[in-house]
Amino acid sequence: MAAKVDITIPVYNEEEALPRTIATLTEFLESHLANPWQVTIADNASTDSTQAVSEMITRQYQRVNYLRISQKGRGRALRTAWLDSHADIVSYMDADLSTDLSHFPQLIAALESGSHIAVGSRLSKESQVSRGFKREFISRGYNLLINTMFFTGLPDAQCGFKALTRATAEAIVPRIQNNNWFFDTELLVIAAKRGFNIASVPVKWIDDPTSTVNVVGTAKEDVKGLLRLRFGGIPQVVRPELLSTDL
């Protein structure tokens, strides 16, 4: 039996984008993903009409669920959604769908072939990326910093396009301290240092010019998180036995 997949969309004040995002995503999944699937809108304390719009969407789409988290934080939203899920594979993508959806089945295939985690990479030679020099420079510099500090060889820590087995999530996520943007990096650093198999998928990615992410603020948070892991130690995590037993 094919592994069941849960796709989480973490959102904060996305009332305008959500209807188009969910329509595009569900249409793609119905046509291109053979696995049974469901979508979870993980609303981390939106202050606009995201909740009302999401509840309307869940009435329109049978396989879309809505989860309200009372505190802000992308990591907190993912933590809650993933640990609540009963799917075999948990995943997430950004609400703006910057990463081409054609790569999503590749993430799932990588997990079904034996990887614990599969990540989209904007930094691979085969990737096709459209974004400004500043964000490209920061992204590459940050990834270089991670790999220099931890010797992990991670492909792209912050791309909002990841999937992992539920067993992997259950092993690592409770040990992650950060509940915001550094959540992704902490997940991957722990996984890499504790012997988890991480697959990288080159992606086509187009920057969202309306993004409200504070690049400088996020960078400061990331550096603090890296220093905490470097000098505070990487948590001990027991790796799931074999992926085939998880699925």
C-alpha cells in the first residue's frame, strides 16, 4: 500500500493567497501524486481573515484540513502539524508556491527509496532560480556557514520545500528548540550529524516579490541558533531502523 502523505502549508496572514494556493496545489496532487494525500493549513496566529478563508476552503475541498495555532512561528506550526499527523510522510511547502510543484513527487520518491528526509535545493547546479543578488548571496553564504561549522554538506537548509517520514519527525522534532525560521536548519543539522539519510532534489524556484520575511532579522536568529548548536551540543537522536519499516 502506498505511503500516505500529509502536506502542511504554514501560513500567517495569507487570506488573499490561500484560495489560489489551495486550488493550484490540490489540482496538481490529484493529477500527479499517486499516494493518498491530505493538505493541512497550519495557521500560526494570523490576525487577518485567514481563519475564515481557511474554514471556507475546508468546506470546498474534502482533503484539506485547517489547524489553528495560537502562537506565531513557522517552526511551531510545523511542529504541531507534523506531530499531530497520522500520515506515513509529512511535508511542507511555502504558501506562495515559489518552488515548482513538479518536484514534489520527487521528494516522496526519495523517501520511498530509503531516505529519511528529502529537501528541495535552490543551490544545486541543476536548479533554476530566479531571485535578486542580495537574497542569493545571503542564502549561499548562510549555507556555507552551516557546512563550515558542522561539516554536514547540507544542500539548502532554508528552502521551504521538504518532506520526511513520520518516524523521522517523531524522532527529531521534539528535540528541536527553535519555533521560528531556524527550525528548518536545526532539523537538518541534527539529522545530518546523527546519521539520517538526507536526499537533495534540485528545483525550479521563483522568488515571491511580495514576501514579508525579514531577511536581516531572520539571519540574526539563524546565527544565534547555529552558535547554540555549535557550542551547546547536538541532541542525541535515535535514527529509525529502516525506512521500509516506517512506510
